[in-house]
Amino acid sequence: MGLDLLFKIAGVGILVSVFHTALKQAGKEDMAHLCTLAGFTLVLLWVVELLGRLFHTVQDVFKLL
């Protein structure tokens, strides 16, 4: 679970950086920024989901609510 997510995040980071560089050199800076924002949003959704599972696990362990 943890290692797979780490590799996914690293892969998205590498792909976004390549796309950003290629689009910026092509003169399409607005699309480059949009690509970066999309990659950031994707990774942020993964992290938020993981944090949600963490909080749920903590509630189950301590029998909260």
C-alpha cells in the first residue's frame, strides 16, 4: 500500500515535469501550468483519501464515536 503509492506519486511527478518542460519549450506556458495543476490535484486526492483511511483506522483502534 505505502510503497505502491510512493511509486505512483513519483511517477506522476516525473511525467508532470516532462510534460511541463515540453509544453513550456513549445511556448504553451498556460497549458504547462494547467498540466502541473492537474498532476498536483491528482496526488492531493490520493493523499486526502489516504488520510481519511488513517483517521478511520485511528477511530477503530481507539473505539471513538
